[in-house]
Amino acid sequence: MELAVVGSQEFTLGFQLAGISNIFNPETDDEMSSQLKSLLNSKEVGIIVIDSSIMSTLPERLRDQLSASVTPTVLGIGTEEDTTLRDTIRKAIGVDLWK
């Protein structure tokens, strides 16, 4: 299983420097939606990392699909405080690690 990173070039730069090769920098909202749908259907991708600020701009139906996906697991990370990662871990293992 591979790791895929989706976001702006500034967001994905650190992942590129760490050696991640599945980097996607869609320019428009439509390209972003189609890229994420493609990654959701990919058998090779186990984890999708996406900028949480982009995640909030996606259509509600796609956000629901990303949140409900187990394989691949979708992690929204970013600079602002967000409970997406916490909720994903709690859903995956059944325990809230922050308590």
C-alpha cells in the first residue's frame, strides 16, 4: 500500500522532500474532486493525506465519502486546529488517544 498526498505545491513540498512520490497538485476544484475520486478507487493507495483547508471546500458528498473511507484512509492535516485526525484514529481503533 502506498501513501498519496494531495494539495497545493506548498503543502506537498515537505512530503516530496521526505521521499513520497505520489504527489498530486490539482489546480482547480474540479481537478481536485476528480483526483480524489480516482485515489479513492485505487487499489494501490492505502493512505491519502490532504490539506484540511482544501477538504473543507470540497462538495459535501465527496467529503462524506472521504470521511467514511477505511481503505484508503483519508487524513486531513493542516496548520489550523482540526479534530479530523483525532476522529479518524478513534474510528479506526475505537479508542480516543487524546484522553
